[in-house]
Amino acid sequence: MAAPAVGKRVLDAGWLAARSTEVDLTGVQLTTTHPPSAGPAPAAPWMPAAVPGTVLGTLLKNGLIPDPFYGLNNQAIIDIADAGREYYTFWFFTTFQCAPSGDQHVTLNFRGINYSAEMYLNGHKEVLPKGMFRRHTIDITDILHPDGNNLLAVLVHPPDHPGAIPPQGGQGGDHEIGKDVATQYVEGWDWMCPIRDRNTGIWDEVSVSVTGSVNITDPHLVSTFHDNFKRSYLHCTLQLENKSSWIADCAVKIQVSTELEGNNICLVEHLQNYAIAVPPHSVIEYTIPPLFFYKPNLWWPNGMGKQSLYNVEIGVDVKGFGESDSWSHYFGFRKIESTIDGSTGGRIFKVNGEPVFIRGGNWILSDGLLRLTKKRYMTDIKFHADMNFNMLRCWGGGLAERPDFYHFCDVYGLMVWQEFWITGDVDGRGDPVSNPNGPLDHGLFLLCARDTVKLLRNHASLALWVGGNEQVPPIDINRSLKNDLKLHPMFASQQSTKSQEQYLLQESTDPSKYLDGTRVYVEGSLWDGFANGKGGWTDGPYEIQYPESFFKDSFYKYGFNPEVGSVGVPVAATIRATMPPEGWIIPIFTKGIDGYIKEVPNPIWDYHKYIPYSKPGKVHDQIELYGHPKDLDDFCEKAQLVNYVQYRALLEGWTSFMWTKFTGVLIWKTQNPWTGLRGQFYDHLHDQTAGFYGCRCAAEPIHVQLNLDTYFIEVVNTTAEGLLDVAVEISVWDLDGASPFYKVVDKIVVPPKKVQQIMEMKYSQTKDAKPVYFLLLKLFRLSDNGILSRNFYWLHLPGKDYKLLEQYRQKNVPLRIESEVSISGALHKVRVTIQNKSKKSVAESTRFVRAMDLSDGTSSYTTCNEATQERQEGGGLWRKIRGGLGVVKSGENPRRVEVNGTDSGVAFFLHFSVHTSEPSTSQEKYRDTRILPVHYSDNYFSLTPGEKMDIDISFEAPQGSTPRVVLRGWNHHLNHAMII
């Protein structure tokens, strides 16, 4: 067998698993004389395994348990507290080929095991110590089989203290899991069912690495800046280990390159070689001389600029033997500072010297069974970027997130606040109080923390370390973390650029020699600029609110709220796909003597942690405002209306106080790691709620909005550039399609990072004001009429409701729909152009209304009857498909359908979905035909008479399927489908 090439090989296929109590063989026997038979149908008790993954994931893969996230299935799965730890103690087995040459060395690497394990390779045993968040690296050079065929078995044990689930549930069950260094959500929370195996398994990457005699370990990359970011240095410190018995004369080489935009050409900016001798059987630390860059392309958070990334490649060659090891990482030149703002008391983040108004969300993890893939991570993170968010907080009861998560945060510009594994509920502040001293093994906690820092510190997106959720770590752990993560003096916020350069010249300690040294450490999520800054329970609330409440000065009193949450019912198709028919029954609405409605959900919704759309005594039912829901489809459609309004108002309300009262807000939470019914903008199946698009609208970097408390129109500018000579177009539309109010306010100037009041909207105070009306705001440049922001509201007069919209469903509004399609393999890109063809009154038809184009910010003046939207097609990627949609065929290209209608009015709450075939809603057997995930440039949108809008849709279609893009709306029920 030829010697393997230097590099890493991931072992992610061909694994088998079996319950330990059902295997009579020892690890030595399994990896020598009695290995389990492989093949598509291994002999019992062995089964195909999910690696990376968990025991539950493996059992589900083999149909041995029902899907725990469907209906009440989780209640039918035995909990570790009842079955005992042995029940979820499993063997995992695989084979791999590797036969190194005489000078090569091989390591077996486990990036994450929960919770401890014994590893057997070709009859040799190695104990893998406890700790979910530590890496294990074992030199297996001397125990590999000479013929290259190697047998690997790993016996994985659950956490030592898996705990039990009290009948009432609770935050972290009985809190026993807090005695271990592991995820705490697995005992259940008020948003999560308990995970029966507590995530036991080989849950992260397994790999084999082949090197020469010298290997590279944990390089640390740091960038420093001077002269207002014109000059920069890249610093790097790494460890070199020489496993041979002679001095290794090495050449360490570093190459830094970047891809030229749009050209697929790699530009090498640095290529350097350095000679170094490494003593035998030793590990040395080597700092590469700083590399100089002039005006490097900077990495910026989402909404502030490009996410420029350089590819840093480091290699080591040993004289006489050639390449010995290599390492690479994408790196962003950027500087993140974080201090407490003197005027608001909130924590402020600066990136490359620019303050960032934080609008983001709390993140638990992608999937409760740890089915964590690059593809799923990419969708998750792109969804958050699509919502215009700029920060994610990795909550302390979840994971130290994985490199793939951080890679996509680097790519899409999501800053990350990473917490360590402490929560107030489990570690000393819960009910009942338990684990006041945190995990039992403080040394293990710190080992895992330091290893996590080394794993993640090179990511540009990583912005902050935090000791715990709503709690600080025990005194000794906290003291050690403060010391380990202290800032290098170059990154102390009080250092001026000039003094930083002087320090670099005088200080002998290179910043890359620190464990981190570039990011602030805060001891807890309610301390030092978060909430009241002193650890008080001052985050939240977590329930439905009146939309105008978010704009009131009294709603929240502190500068940065790390958690504020609300409702999150998904679309009806997700309810049907994740619950049996008894779960399709909508809540019972019971009205009390005080007039407030209490929602009583069915048992399945209750188990899935449903948050009602009412708060008796505080908030009237927000779904009932639209009329009593008749069935599941009606309930979920009205819930999407509320979701959109609720979350748009939340972010617009916070933004209204940008820098004057608030420095940021993080929504609790953006998604669920299971099929939960609260706090989410997309569901576990990856279908977005309307709240997703409410956030997308509200969190635009430049935005026009209506203050729902004062009724002043405001223009928000979060950018570093002032807005000059812009205008706001304001139009009111009634349910008959007329526009009783129209106004343009021009010559507006908005300074950088300011919120500017424009005018008070007094239409609701006029005597002829309609009880329900629509308001369309457009912010545009006067120089070229380019649309900067568009915002559409549906409103009612004080004391009224939206029940008139029920009869508005009967409106038959004419639409023109055109589509263009691009297909590359499984990837489909569809651009749909929709125009509301309603006629207008004579008075209205003479007005100029700008069509919008949020993709490139261009538009033109036209009459209402010919409102247009221009967009460059970009690079010739779009190709037109011949044929019509079946109603009206207009020419050969592009596809066009005319939806005839006799009514004039707003085409309200239109939304797309993508399917493989006709959907089914049969009570006997529901078949979910949706293609998921799908990325939409906008959805849940409305068009006033004459308006035209482009919507870009992209998705990967299953092999052999015929995708159908379906359009529905509040007053559009024809379910027109574009067959692709």
C-alpha cells in the first residue's frame, strides 16, 4: 500500500453502533479477532451509526425509536433517568485504511465526545477523559496494522450526572446535569423537551491526520492596525512538535492570499519562509515575524460592509524529508472593541472603529439531536444574515459552537457572543437552588474552556466571551477566565492608534502569544453593560406585547437587552408535518369577565411549548383582532400577520432609541432546535415565519418607519455615511383601492448613526379616516430616485380592530406575474416579477409613485399605471424558460400569467412557497410536499395598485422532482403555480 499523503482524512462514513449491554465482546476482541460484520445489513445488535451524532440519532436512523420531535413521541422514549446510564452507553465501530511510511506519524482526532469513552484500535486501548467540549488527539503511529487495515471501536458513556426530569418539567430538569461540563438544555427547558440520551455520542468530527516528524498545532492569528487602519500587521504564533529522535531542520512557510472579486483569481499577498531547528522529542512555540499589509480589505459585520476573508496557509518542511504538515484558515482583518457606553450604560461594540448598533438573536443550537452538517449550518447562518441581523449569542446552556458554524458567520458577517457552560437556572440561581459551585470538576471546566478558545479564536466573527447565562462562574473559574482572556495592551480600548504603534515597537510579547487577548471577557450575561449590569433578573419579557409598547420609553430601562422574546407559531404546513391530526386542533379561546381571552392549547401544542397570542390582564388576543380563527389554516395565517407586526415593532421600537437609550437588543430566540412553538423566525424544518420578514424589514441599515407610539415617521441611518438629499413618499390606501392621503417630504438630511423624525402622521385624526387602512412609506434618493427603504403597514384607528380585513379576503385584485429561471444542477434560481394591475381613481392616476427595488437601490419615476422596477440581471446567470403558466400566455419569454380581477385594491400579504407536487391536507395521511429550505429576497409582502416588485427565490430541488413555485395571499386564493 502506498504511503498516505500528508493531511487530514475525516471518518464520517461506515460506522456501526450497538448498545453495550447487548455486546458480549471486549474492545480488544472487537478490534482484533471478532469485529462486527459490515455491509448494508449488519448482524444484530449492530446497526448503521450516525457519526458525528448521538445515540438517539442512531436509534432514529434505524427506526428503533419514533421521531422524538413529532407530536408526543418523545414521551414514548425511555429517559436515561429511568433506564440508567448503561442503556445509553454504546459501542461505535468503524474501519479505515492507513499504512504510514517510515518517517510519517499518524494521529486519531476526536473533536467532541459526550461524555467519556474508551478507544480501542487494533487491540490497543486508550481512555478518552471526560468533558463534552475538549478535543482528543491520540498518536496511533505504532499501533496501526502493517497491512493498512485498521479496526476502531469506541465505547461512549453518557454524562456522569444525567439527572431526572421532574413532573413539572423546569429549566434544566433537576439541574444535576450542571455537575458535568456538558450541554444543560438536555434536561428540558421552557422552550425544549428533554433529550432522553442527554446527547450521548461521538457528536463532532472524527479524523485521521498524517504528518511527517514535525507537526503544527493551534496557530493563533491576530491582526493589528495603525494609521486609521491603513497599515496592518498579521501576527502568528504556533506550536511545532518534533516526534523524531533527531534535530529537525525545518522551513516554516506562510502564504496569505485573497480571491479577487468576481474573477476567481487568487492574489498572493505574502509568501514567506523561515528556518528553525526543533529539538528531538520536544514541543516549541514559534512566532512568525509580523507580516505587513497596506490597506488590507477589512472584514465588516453584516450591513456595514464586505466580509473580506484571506486564506492563511502555513506549512512546515523538514530538511531531507519534504512536507511534514500543513494548516489553513480563512482570516478576516478586523478589530473588535467592546466597552460600556457612558451615556446609555449599555455595552457598545465597535468594529474597525465604527460603533455597531446590535440587532440580533439568541442561539441555542441547530438541532437537538446534534445532526449538525455544513449544509444545515450554512442555511441557518444565511437566514440570520437575510434578516439583516449582525449578532448571534451562543447561549450558555447550549454548545460551544463548532468551526463550521463560525465559518459561515465569518462568511455572512454575523458577530458571535460565545458563552461558556454556566446557566443561572442550573448553577446556583434556579428553583430549587442547586450546584452553587458550578460543575464538580473546575479543572475540567477550565481545560475545556481553554481548548474551546484555541479551537475558535481565529474566526473574525467571534466578538465576545461570556462566563455564563444569567450567572457568573464560580469564583476560581471566573478568576482564571479573566486572567486567561485578559486583553493584550494593544487591544485595550483606551489605547490610541499612536500609542498602540509605540507599544508594538516596545513590547516584547507578540499579541498572538496570548491565549486570545483580542476580545473582551464579560463574567455573565446580565453584567457589565448587559441588562442592569449587576446581575439582576432584568432581561425579557418573553410574551406577546401590544406593538406600540416597544416604542414607549417605559418598556425597557437599560441600554442593552440580551433577551427579549415573544410568539412563534409556524405555518400550517409545518404543524401538519410535525404533529398527528389531533395536533391540528387550534387553541380554545375563552373570554373572561374582564374581556381578555385566554388561549387553551391542545396537549400536543402544550408539550411543544406554545406561547399564546394573548396575555390576560395585560394584552388582548392579537389573533382575535383579525376575527375568530375558523381552523388551522386560518389560525396560522392570522398568526403570521401578528408575527410580522410583533417582531417588526420590536426591532423598530428598539431602533427608535438607537444610541440615545439603547446600544443593542438580542431577541429570544431566533429558532428552535426542535419542533417548538415559540420564539422562532423559522421552524425546525427550515420554513420561515412572517416574523422573519418583519425582522428583515426593520433591521435594514437604512430604514423608514412609523413610530407606533408617537405616530411620527422616522428615518433610521445606522451607517457611517450621512444621508443627503433624500425624500420620503407617504401614501395611505383604503380597502376600496383609493388613496385618501399622499405626501412627499423631500430635502431630508440624516446624519450618520442617527434616527431622524420626519413628520407626524395625522391621517388617523381626520374625520374621514377609515377604520382599517394601509400605509406605504418609501425612502428614496432625489438624485436618481433610487429606493433606499420601503415599509408597508396595515393599521386600525384607536379602539378598533382588523376584522374588516375578513371581508377583504373576497377582493379579486388583478395581478401580472412573470418569471425567469436559472438551473444549475440541483440549484434553482427563480426571479418572479409581480405587478398589481388595479386601476386607480382619476385623482390618484396622475400622481407619481416610485416602484421599489431593494436589491440594487434603483428605480424610476413613472405613473401609477406603469410603476416599474429595474434590476440588473448580473453576469448573465438568468436564462428565460419558454412557455406559459396556463392562464394567459404572453410571448415566448419570459413566462407570464395574468390573474384577471375586477376589484381595485392592495394585493395583501402575498407569500410564496415551493413544492414538489400538489399538497395534501388529508386527515388520514398528510404528505408534506414543500421543498425546504428556500431563500426568498422577500416574502409576506403587499402591493399597492400599480406597484411592481421582483422577488428572487433560490433552492435545491430533490433529484427527479418537478418544482412548483406557488403564490398565495390574503386576497389571492388561486394558488398559481410556476412549473419549473
